[in-house]
Amino acid sequence: MAFFLETLLGGLMAGMLYSLVALGFVLIYKASGVFNFAQGAMVLFAALAMARFAEWVPLWTGISSPIAANLIAFIIAGGLMFVVAWVIERLVLRHLVNQEGTTLLMATLGISYFLDGIGQTIFGSDIYKIDVGMPKEPIFAFESLFEGGVLINKEDLYAAVIAAVLVAALSLFFQKTATGRALRAVADDHQAAQSIGIPLNRIWVIVWCVAGVVALVAGMIWGSKLGVQFSLTTVALRALPVVILGGLTSVPGAIVGGLIIGVGEKLSEVFLGPYVGGGIEIWFAYVLALVFLLFRPQGLFGEKIIDRV
Amino acid sequence: MSKKIGDVILDVKNISLSFGGVKALTDISFNVREHEVRAIIGPNGAGKSSMLNCINGVYTPQQGSITFRGQSFKHMDSHQVAVMGIGRTFQNLALFKGMSVLDNIMSGRNLKIKSNILMQALRIGPAEREEIMHREAVERIIDFLEIQAYRKTPVGQLPYGLQKRVDLGRALAMEPQVLLLDEPMAGMNVEEKQDMCRFVLDVNDEFGTTVVLIEHDMGVVMDISDRVVVLDYGKKIGDGTPDEVRNNEEVISAYLGTSH
């Protein structure tokens, strides 16, 4: 029982991190109807910026406290993501208003390569470390209930809490505010949104900026777990099934989808693995996503796809 | 009709618009007076929607200017147009399909919402009051358009005629001074057309909104409009009261064809 619980908790916390990346996809999709292929590149770019500035800031300013250095690096990287959002809107999106979704998708593919390249040109392409001082040592919970207790990785726990807070704030923003409503309106129809006075350009900057900050937080957490390197972009690929499962248009969907996949991966690996041979963790999410595409293409919480003939 | 028609509010001068070699509009001038119902008619491809899209800022005409309330523009910017108080509906519906009727119409209040994001998210005092105020305004529109029963329905699920009403409702929520209606009755049956006519006239009457509408149904146009502009192949061939236009030779030949 304790072992099951341990696996479950581990899965939940890993799932929270998937949710965080998935959230970036959902945000931009909700607000512009674009599937943002560049989300993975944004995560890498943000993480690179964060890692390098955390190195550089003490050298430039002589600040020795790692907390202060990390904080400053986080703020600079956040500012940089804002600049990236602004530039993307200026140079790319502004010229593609009222275009087909596919056109915009291709544009984000271009942005993705560009960000990968420029990120590594500016910040270097080695493996860097982000150390925000998250505790690494595990803790043992429920020791009174089970013998030996349940082992929880403290770092994962912190990461999950950060992700949960971010996700809660964003759902509130989308569902309860007029700006959130305006964002949803833009996603549905650019032209109509403009006709009722929603400033498309500003909305796009806002949403890419928010997605940038989400990418930064995701990059920071994943980066401190895995190290900041090019393979970080593949984290975005892990989030794809989450988005399909939860629905491209749903913030809560991204969370629940992330949790289901996180838990599913871990449980199936541990309990099914011995029977069918290991490695389930690698493909489980994708197979689950495939099943969903067949039977419920809009995902668990996505807006129902309505088409009149 | 006993309503008061005011001064010129919208003045379109010498508008020419072409797409490559195709001339959509050639040297079109006409004006719209405050509180009137002004119709733009013409056969298919006459340039009616292009004209509306120029006023609305979707297209930028190569020549000419548009004067709204004394301010002259070479190019209208879609967002700016909305801020100035010009609302519009679309020929091919452009509603926010995944959102409810309520949310669609609420989104029309976007420009009127003053409280900031943080206050809205936390529902602090003024934001809450503001939301309620806007919700009341939207409820009045819902009552007016008789779509109470569909408040929470995603608009994508509504029949076409009702979607057209929601489109009108969203534009009304802006409380525009000028309302541009692009074929509000296209594809409707007689009953739905009558309803829509009633709504357009009521909007014009009760709120004093100036209405510019494009319409194909001559019966409807002659009944509800004060003045009519007739376009054919991107040129203006007639302008005047319904009676004047009805008796205009050129208009008759454009619509009925001439015998040679």
C-alpha cells in the first residue's frame, strides 16, 4: 500500500510538471487559435537565459547571495520573454491577422527554429545548471500509518506547488476576467473580435508574454531537474499528449490531463511493466492520446467541436 | 415616419478600391445622416460588402476619404472604428462559436469595461459592481432580441436565424452610434425576416442608432429604409428615397436587365 501511494504521489508530481508545459500550449491556443509549435523552444530559451544570467549577474555586480542572483536572473529572463513576445507579435503575427490556422502554425514552426538558434548563439550550447536552491533530500510522510513511511521527493513537491499556484491563477484569469473573455473571443474569430473593439495586437502580446513566463517557470523547474540543454525542447513533446487528453482549449484540462498522464505512466510502468516488459513510461502517454483522438477528439474538457453542414 | 433625422454623421467621399486588377469600387460617394436607416443595395458582386469593409477598416481604399463626426480618415483602423462607436454584423456569421450567447454579447461590452485585470480576477468592489452593471445591460439586449431561453447555449448550436440575432446583440452591446449590418436577413425565411426587420426598426427608433444596412430583399429595403444607395459593378448608379430609386431607369435595368 505504501509503495502504491508512493508511486501515485510521484506520478501526480511528475504530472504537475507536464501540466505546466501543456499550459503554455493551451494559453496560446485559447487566445489565438494557433497551435504554438515554438513552446518547446520558448522553454529552452527561457531556461538558457535564466541559467546564464544566474551565472553572469554575480560576475557583473558582485552579488554573492545565490537567492538574490537567481531572483535577478529570473526577472531579467522574464523581461526577455516579454521582449520575445513583443518581437514575435511585431514581426510575425501582426502580418498574419485573419489568416488560416495552418499558416500560423507554420509560422510558429519557423519561430521555433529561430528561437532554438538564437538562444544557443547568445547563451551558448553547453549543458548549464540552474540551482534555485530547491532542497534535494527526500522526506518521509505518513510514517505513523505505514512502516517506513512514504518517500516523497521534496524538489518535486515544491515544483508541484509552484505549478499548482500558477495554474490556479491562470484559470481565474481566463474564466473570470473581461480580459480573459476578450482572449477567448480573439481565439474564435479575429475579425469579429476587432469589430467589437478588442485590440488584437495588445491581446497577442499579453498572451505570448504570459506563455513566455509559463515557459520560464517550466524551464526553471525542468532545467533544475535535468540540466539546461537542447534536449529540454523535447519536454514540449511530452506535453503534447497532455494537451490532447485535456483539450486544447481548457486550462483545467491541461492540469487534469497532466495528472492523469503522470500517474498513468508511473503506475503502468511499475505494475504492468513486469508483465509486458519495461519501457511503458515512454509510450504510455502517446497511446493514451491516440485512444482519445479516436473517441473524444476534443479532449476531456475541450470545447465541443460543432460544425454545421 | 415621424422620427427626427439629423445632420450628416458619416460621409464617404470618392472611394476607390481595387484588388490587383479587379476594381471593387470606383469613385463612390454618399453620406449617412444621424438616426436614419440607410440601405446599400445592388446585385451580387456590386461591391456592397467591400464598401462596408472600407468603412469598418477591414479594407483600405486606394483613394478617397471617410468622414465620421467631422473627423476625416484616409484609412480606418478596425479597432479605432469600434472605439469611435461604429458597430457591425457580418454576412457570414463571425460569432465566437464556442462561447455562450451570454459571453458573446458580454464580449461586446469589452470597450466599456474599465476595471483592471487584477480587480476582475479577485472580484473586488468596483469590478464586481461593474460586471453586474454590464450584465444588466446585456440582459436588456437579450430581452429585446427575445433570446432569453438560449442565454447559456454555445452559439454554435443555435439555428442560423438565432445566430444572426446574437450577432446583432453583440454589436448592440457596444452601444454604437452607427450600426453597419451586412445582409442581416440573408438566408432567412419570411417570419425570421419580419422579426429581424422589427429589431432593426426598434433599434433605430428606441436607441436612435443610425443604421447602414446591406440587403438583397427589395421588399424589405423599400419598407424599412429612409434612403437607398444603389451600386452596380462597383459604381454608384442611384441614390435617394426608396420611391426615387424604384423609378430610376438605371436601377431598373441593373436589376431587371434591359430589353434590346
